[in-house]
Amino acid sequence: MKTEIRDDIRIRLRLLVVLFIAAGINRTGYIAAITVTALAAEDMLDSARWSGLAAAAATLGIAAGTTQVSAYMARVGRRIGYVAAQAVSIAGAALAIVAIQVQTFPLFLIGLFLFGAGASGERLGRYAAADVAPPNRRASAIAWIVFSGTIGGVLGPRLLGPAETRAIALGLEGLAGGFLIGATFIGAGAILIFFLLRPDPLDFAPKTDSDESGVALSIRPLLRRPVISYGLISLAIGQSVMTMIMAMSPVHIRAAGGGIGTVGLVISAHTLGMFFFSPVTGWLVDKFGPLRVILAGQFLLLIAVTLAAPAAGDDLTLLLPALFLLGLGWNFGFVGGSALVNAATEGAARLRLQGFADAVTWVSSAVAAVSSGLILDARGFSQLAFVGGLLVLVPLAARLRVKASIEEPRVDAN
């Protein structure tokens, strides 16, 4: 009996390590590519006004892909679903490279949509970690997968300089190097998952009668619960505010004369905040509950936009801490919100709610990405930050309004 328990623990730990490494590899490729999208779009359009459409296409791809990929994973397992999604992402990166070469913006948008749709598989990997982890450590497992993004967040942008040089040596446009990195790293992550993510994480997930009968439970009753609706609002707003400021920061920096190296430095600081402290965030969620952590994240976002508003494009003394805190505030909200969603139910309904939550999050992010370019072009970076601050007030107001009806969910449920 003790041997079986030890073997079970060893298998679960190995699967968590595989998911952690694969997420770091994939996120390196994704962030390297997504960092140059607004710059490539601006070059194609000769204006920053609609450059936010590039990031929006990728995030809409994630939104569209996440519901499909989560449903596909429910049928064939996390491993095959993950790998199939990554193949779509690689195809999207290839199309984006072609679009940059021929300077065709519509083709660029198609490539980014596919790139994002495939990336939804990696995003759902945090829930695969929750499947594998013990019930009272699921928030921490989610957080460790988010933490793996530190690898990509720091490494991805720093690879842009060498990638630009390599792309030019291959006869490509310099900005195509970001997508070369994207395709290469995402392919490596897919290979790792295909061969090493065995047994499938869903084999460890709690089963329900609906799973056995093949009847998926409706998530509509769950959406009526104040704690779930608040969690969805928080996820959507946190992602939107982060996207608005992050997507336009490279354009703001370049307008002030900064090069790709400066862009990489600022985005590295931002992604450090997004991912590095995730293990601490997960511990905080397990100890104090997701609602308190989400609330703390919203206050961090308010501080971030307050610092960003007066920052010039070459003012690294303000931009670096602003973008770092922007990432950290997002991290608190994302880990806390993900844990809240994961604790809401079990079995088929859990996967459906996960997919729905991610779809809502990424659709909101896409709208924010488009809006960010329009606001930057019309009003400037300071007004963009101001709008972000107003958005943060929405979940804060929602929390106060429904405070009496919100109860802290048990993150160790199920």
C-alpha cells in the first residue's frame, strides 16, 4: 500500500514537472512573438491607430480556441489536446512570418488568430496541473504553472535582438525573428508534452455521474452565483487593463526613440511581475482564499496605472516599476480567479466553466487591445493609463455591491 502511494506521488510530481517545463518553453515562444506584433502592425499600417488589432487578433484566437480546445480535451485528454493546439499555433506563426515579408496586414491578422487559438492549449495547462495536484494544493499547482512563464517572460523579449539578427541573415524582415522564436519554442514544447505527459492528467481528475453517463452539466446555474460572476468580472478586467498598457508600451517607447532592446527590457520587467511571484500567490490563495488575493491584485493595478500615466516613453524610472506592478497585479487576479473557477465544481462542468472563463477573459482582452491603439493615437499614453484605472474600479465596485452575498469558496473543494 505504501509503495502504491509513493508511486502515485512520484507520477503526479513528474507530470507537474513536465507541465512546468513545457509551459516555460511555450511561453518563451509566445511572448517573443507577441512583443513585436504592435511594431509589425504599425510598420504595415504606417500608424499606431489600428496597431492594437494585431494583439486583438491573437487574443480573439485564444478566446475562440479555449472553448474548443477544452471540449476537445474532455474527449481525448489533456495531452493530445495540448499538442494539437500547439500545431495550430506553429502554423499561425508561419503565416505571420509570410505576412511580415509581403507586408499584408489581413494575412498577418489571420496568422495571429491561429497563433492565439493554438496558445489556448498552453493556457489550459494550468488546469491540467490542478487535475494532478492534491485537493488542498490545487491553487499552488496552478500558480507554479503560471510561474513557469517567468522563463518566457524574461527570456523571450531578451531573445528579440539575436532573433532580429538571425532573421535578417536568413533574408527575412527583422521583426519576423520574433515569430521564428515563437514557432521553434512552441514546437519544442509540443514534443515534450507528446512524449512525457503520460498518464494523462485527466486520469487523476475527480469523476462525477455526469462524466460516466456522457451528459455534460450546464454551467448556467454556476454563473448565477455572485462569487463566480465576481470572479469572471475580475479575470476579464484584470486581463483587459494589463493588455491595454502592455500592448502599447512598445509603441510608446519607440515613439520616444527607444530601440528593440529598451522594449525588451521593459517587457521583461512586466513579465517578471506577471509570473515570478506565482508560487507566493498560490500559497496566499491556499491560505487566505482567492477573494482576498484578487482584491489585493486590483489595488496593485491601480498603483501601476498611477505610475504609468505621467511616464514618458524614455522614462524608465517610471515605466519599469509601472509595468512590473501591472504584471504583479494581473498575477494576483489571474491566479486567484483561476483557483476560484477551479473550486466551483467538478467533472464535466468544471472543464466547461474553465473554457467559458478563459473565453470571457480573452474576448475582453481583445477588445482592450483594439481600444488601446485607438486611445493611444487619439489621446496619448497618459489617457490610456487613466482609462485603465477607471476599468479597475469596476470589479472593486462589484465587490462592494455583492459583498453580503459573496462567500469565500473552499479552494480545496473536490
